[in-house]
Amino acid sequence: MRVGGRAEVLLEPADPKELREAVVAVRERGLELRMLGGGANLIIADGVLPGAVICTDRMRRVFRPNEANSGEEDALGLVDGIEPSARVAFDRESDPRLVVWCGTKMPGLAHTAAKLGWTGLEGLVGVPGSIGGGLAMNAGGRWGEIWSVVERVLLIDAEGELVEKTREECNPSYRNGDLGDSIAMSAVLQLGVETVPAVTERSRQFLIEKNKVQPVSERSAGCIFKNPDPELSDGRSAGQLVDQAGCKGREKGAAIVSPLHGNFITNRGGARATDVLALIDEVRQVVADDSGVQLEIEVKRWIPSQK
């Protein structure tokens, strides 16, 4: 969204070991902890944000499980594996899995899988943000969600211990990875095998369709509201409800409800977080008055005194 203030403390670990050390150090000092990936699905308030922010941007490794090591920790990314590359000869059909660290960007990950002819991540094309946040919120869209291909994850729990969980143990749901107070460190993704042209073309078509209806290239935090229960909204999505309430194009400062898609607010340049947050509240009220539906906010908000 390109709005908001600054962090009181910023830590930038480069690998899983440093990430765990950072988390433990912050918690031992009693500081409020916030995890920052790519900044998607997030609005940060203006001013100084108290506590510590841990940014995972340096943790972008993607590799295949190291077959020379059978240890579970190795497969989950604590020990280097084999870099995925379409130029290196290997049996791509026998084990189509990828190990990803939490700072890995989802669009880049989808591109890597496509180059290998591995399917299952095409739905993440054009979805901003990193894997850590994607796992926490079960990121995705009409063509699939990240948890549909997760085999298992490695988490840092509330006590700072490493905990491995399978998809079934996490029991993710719509826009919720159900991780609680745990932090996703890395994940193993189980993909399918197709041809490179087939996966690449599907990804291309998905991106074309998304660009037609969403302001993908503009400054936004992604979808602002969760889609409501179809029974409560007569099958209308959040974007449709905003549109029918006449809120497309509504402005607050330099923040505007996208004329292209009602569930996006974009920063036209120079917007403040205060403008964006006020516009969200305004749109919610107008939609409630118009349709009787109380939209639930999907985007995360970092506001002092709130977690």
C-alpha cells in the first residue's frame, strides 16, 4: 500500500536459525512482535510502531529436498538442499516437491514451479506477498489456495520451539492458515507433474484474466474485505456489494476505492494510512446501510495498542 510510519526496532534474519533467534530475543525482552513479509495484505498506521518488526525479506530460498539426507529437519529447510533448475538433469517426476523459506515471494515461486513443469501453484500468479504470510492467511483466489499444495510446515511456537505439522494438523480454512501464535518458518510443497508448456500457458492465462479485473500493478494491499457467506449476501462477493453500494471511485485523500474492482483500495500517490483506514470504515458502513451485510475486514492492520 506504501503507507504508514516506521518501526521502532527492525530485525532482518537471513536464515531459519537467525529467524528463531530473533523471535526468541524479542519475546524474552517482552517486546510486541510483528512479522513482516512482502507487505501484502497489510496496512501500517502512521507514526512510530512500538515493539519489534521481524522482516523475512532476506529468507527467499527455494530448493528440492536433499535426497542425501533423510532427516526431517533437512527436508524442512534447516540444511541446504538442491537448488531447483530446469537446466540441471534430475528425475522431475519422482519427487515433485519444493522446500520454501518463509520470505519466498509467491509470484516468483509460481514461476519457478512453471519452469519445472510442476503444477499446483498457478493460482498464485499475481498474488503478492511472501510464503510466510501466505501460509498464515491461506492466500490464494479463484484458482486455488497455497494450503492446497502444502505437505507440512515448520513452525516456531509461542515458546520459541520448532514444531512440525502436516496440513491436516493445521486444518486451514478460507483465508486462515489456523497457525495461532506460531510463525511459519518453512514449508514443503507437494506439486503435480505436467509439461512445462502446459503449466506456463495456464499461468499466463490466469495472469491475463486477473489483470483484466484487478488493479494488479497499482499500490494496494490486495483484497480489503473477506467474501461474505453467500446465504447472507445472496451470492454476492464483497467486491459486488461495494460496487452495488456505489462505492467504486470513492476517495479519501489520495486513497481511492478502485474503479476496476470494488474490493481494492489503491494509493494514487501520497496517501496516508489514516486516509486508507478511514475509507475502509466508510465503505463498510455504506455497504451495511445498502445491503444489510457487515463486511469482515481481511487486510491486517498494524495500529499502536492493537495486535
